Amino acid sequence: MATAHTASHSATAHDHHEHEHHDNFITKYIFTQDHKMIGKQFLITGIFWAIIGGLLSVIFRLQLGFPDMQLEFLKPILGGWITAEGKLDPDFYLALVTMHGTIMVFFVLTAGLSGTFSNFLIPLQIGARDMASGFMNMLSYWFFFLSSVIMFVSLFIETGPAAGGWVVYPPLSALEQAIPGSGLGMTLWLIAMTCFIASSLLGGINYITTVINLRTKGMSFSRLPLTIWAFFLTAVIGLLSFPVLFSAALLLVFDRSFGTSFYLSDIYIGGEPLPNTGGSPVLYQHLFWFLGHPEVYIVLLPALGITSEIIATNSRKPIFGYKAMVISMLGITILSFIVWAHHMFVSGMNPFLGSIFMFLTLIIAIPSAVKVFNYLTTLWRGNLIFTPGMLFSIGLVSFFISGGLTGIFLGNSAIDIQLHDTYFVVAHFHLVMGSASFFGLMAGVYHWFPKMFGRMMDARLGYVHFWLTFIGVYMVFFPMHYIGIAGFPRRYYTWTNFEFSNMYTDLNMFVSAAAIVTFAAQLIFLFNFFYSMYRGRVASLNPWRSNTLEWTTPLHPGHGNWPGEIPAVYRWPYDYSKPGAPEDFIPQTVPLSATPESNLPHEQELVKLEKAIIADEETLLVANESKAS
């Protein structure tokens, strides 16, 4: 275990000033600087966007599963995007796919997941009063909110929202005359994403600074919960990769509005050549995927960190291979920056370069496999408690395995060239990135809901929600692998004109029906979430009998988290079912000197150092009391 030490920003420094603010409604709930409330703001906004993104997917799945269906009943909602024949407009189909991808990847699984739990948990789990900069934290949310408003408005403009795919490849996205969705809708998309990038960078700087500087006494890096490691490394990835996406978007704005040719060259529209020469759309692909692949881990790492904490807590066992878990996350962080071109095997790249990226892509499977092995080993012969959060965590591990295995296929350039534009890819990334991260988000909500709102969510509704969603996700995406291998193309508005694809009519209908049922299952969660917020059973201080610091705060912690001294940390966060201990958990705040019956040999050596820390704390307490008197 780690040697106890005093972190850069000690509990003493925290307590030199009083943090119990007396806020009015505006400063408490709207322009708040309290990290807990900001985390809730991210969560509620993310839930709103998840509903919108899910509804969009239901609409285009109706088109794919039932291409001859009359959609007149959607006319009151979609207006002119339902044609006179009662069909979905083909241009709007592209817009639906574009906005669904953008919303789910960025607004739900990045802001809704990382924004919520990084904000809520980092200060609570490292023993800090708040984030390093409450004002920057507030700005981070409001840039995200501004981005959300702009993106939402783009859904209602006459020419429709952006329609170039969520990756918005030029020249389609660079030429306003290309399709209706490349006009004002694309401009608003670019403005919204610029605000979103600003939000992510402000948040990332804050998370990194807080973890490095504001840890409480004894909270060395080797005593951090795996959640904090995950949030910290996610922030590092975002800080290094989001500026590259901003540069890609900026050059796209120049091409669209100022006549430059970064991405455009030798283009003819209606038989007439455009004046642009010298650009390359492949440049955009390189810039986009330099963010795009790290984005997979910006989405996934927080979910994996949450899963690590929940599985250890509900297995009543120490997490297996703590150091290996940290090293594997470090490996994923580094490797995520050097595999981006595996998304571009079909772009005509040099085969030798393709083989290098193939090699690097397959290497990243090693740290991912380490994490899976450690999850399974932690679960093995554990005293398992199947809370809804635990079930969603196990579901994440399942998706991570099944979706990760198909990634080995796609990491091979020779196979990827055949599968790249098929539903095999859709199935792969929806399982390993989309569904796995969504399950991490759900697990985190169920597990930390008592700390967020002081009440418990209904476990029975949670079980129904889990099983309907878990089975539904596999019913949606497993069949897509088969139709993808058979060559069924993605991004097609209709496929009934092709003889070879007619044999998959029934399978497409099945996938669409499963998608609708799975979306409907989320209504159970919505009811449970908002009902429990006000009417749920009042939670105890530590309902899961967990070891981490957030459970040492009051039921409704104020701004500042702890009413008195911030507790010091004496041990790592995974002392579960320790031989000799009277309880099956020992919180991080319990000194080693208080548990001689369960200490390991190397922990006995730390007792002397620990006693010195306790003596310092007692001296400080006496000094503070004498000042107060």
C-alpha cells in the first residue's frame, strides 16, 4: 500500500475559511459554483438529450424496419419532412442519423457521463471542498448549455439540421449547395460544437488541477479510487484532443464562408467546376479522427472507472489488480492517440501505413483485456450483491467483451475494407462504446443517487429497467453483425431496391421492433429517477457500506462537503472482507492503528508514520480551538 503523505493542498488549508454559503435560488440552482449541483445540471441536461437522441433513432428505425409504412401520424411533429405520400424525406433521414450520432456521443456520453460524475465525485472522493475553480466549473456547464440550445434550435430550421453524418466529412459538409442540411443547419452545428469544445476544455483543466492539487491528507495517487484515475485520465485525453477537433471545425468554417480550399479540390456541381483547388478532404479525416478515436475513451474510461468502484463494492472484495488497472488505463490513454487512422483504411492510405495502424490497434486490445480479466476475477467467488448499479456494471463488462471482440475484426485492415460501410461497424461501436458507456452512466446514477438526492431509487423498477434494456440492446445490435457480414450497407435511406438485401426484411423489422421496446424501457428509468428524487425512501449515510470518502459527508452535504475538518486518509479504498476485520469493509478514514487485527505486515510499518499525522491533526485542532476562543 501507499505511504501516507500530505498532499499539496491539505485539509488544513481547506479549513482556513468557511464554505457554508447562504445562497439564493439563482446562485444555488442556476449560476451555482457548487460542484455537486453542477454535476446534477450536467446529468439532467444529459437525460434530456438522451430522450431526444433516442427518439430520433426510433424514427429512422421505423423507416429502416418498415420502409413501406405510412408515417402520416408523424406529420404533426415532423411537418414538411413527411412527404405527400406519407414517407420520410430522404434528406431528413440523413439529418436524423447525423443528429442522433452527435447528440449521443457528445451531449449524452461525454457531457452527460463525464460532466456529471467528474464534477460530482472528484472533490468528494479526493477530500476537497470543491473544484479548483468554481467559476470555471460554472462556465463549463453554461457553455454546454449554450451549445445545447444552439443544437436544439437547429432541429427546427426550415432547411433542416446538419445532414453530413456525425463526422461531417467534407466536401458534403463544406458546400452549402450540396444538400439542404449543409446550409444553416451545418453552420449551427459548427457553432454548437465550438461551444461544446470550450465547455470540455474548461472542465478538463479543472478536473486535472483539482486531482493534482486538492487531495486531502494521506490521499496519495496510489490511494485514489479507480473512478478518480479514470476521470483524471479522461480529462488529459480531452485536453489534448479536443483542440484538434476545434482546428478541423475552424478550417471547415473557412472553406464554407471565406473561400479557402483546405478540404476542397477539383469539385464539379451540375457539370460546373468550382474554383477550389489544392485541398484534401483526407486532411479533415485525419484531424477529426485524432479527436474521434480518443473520444471513444473519453466516453468509455469514466464508465470503466465507475464500474470498477461498483463491482468492488458489491462483490465485497478488493478490486483485483489495482496497479494493473491503473497501468492499463495509462496504456489506453497513450495508445488512444496513435490509432486514429484505423477509421481511414478505406481512404486510400498507403498499405504499409495501414499495417502500422493495424498493429497499434490490435495492441490496444491488451490493456482492455487486462481490465476485463480484472473485473471477472473480482467477481469470481465474491459475495455478490445484485443492486441495479451492480447489474448495469456487469452488463457493461458483457458489452465490452462482445463489442471488443468485433473490434479485432475491424482492426484488421484487410477485413475492415470489406466491412467498413456495413452494419457490422454500426453494431460494433454501438456495443463497445455506446451501450457499454450508457450502462456505466446508468450504474453510476443508481449507485450515487443516494448521495446526490439523499433518497433511494426503487430497486424493483431498476431490475425491470436493467433486464429490458440489456436484452433489448443485444436484440438490436447482435443481428446487425450478421446483416453487416452479408454486405448490408449503412447510411442507406432505403434498401428495398436491391435484390440481395430483400432477404433481410424480417431481420430489419425485428431490429426496429427491439429498438422501440428498448427505448420504451427507458421510461421506467425516467419515472423511477424523478419520482425517487422527491418520494423515494430516505437513504442512510452509507447505504452500500462503501469505503470511499463521499460516504463520510452528511446526507445532504452543503457547499464545502464536510461541516468540520476534512477527514484524512490512511488506506486504499478497497479494504473489503479483510481477514481478521470485524466488518466486511474498512473506510479509508479508519487509521491502520485502529485495526491491528487485520493489518498486513507492510501496513504495520506505516502505523508509526500514521501516528505522526494524527499528532499533527490534534495539534492543529487545539490551535484552531484556541483561536476560536
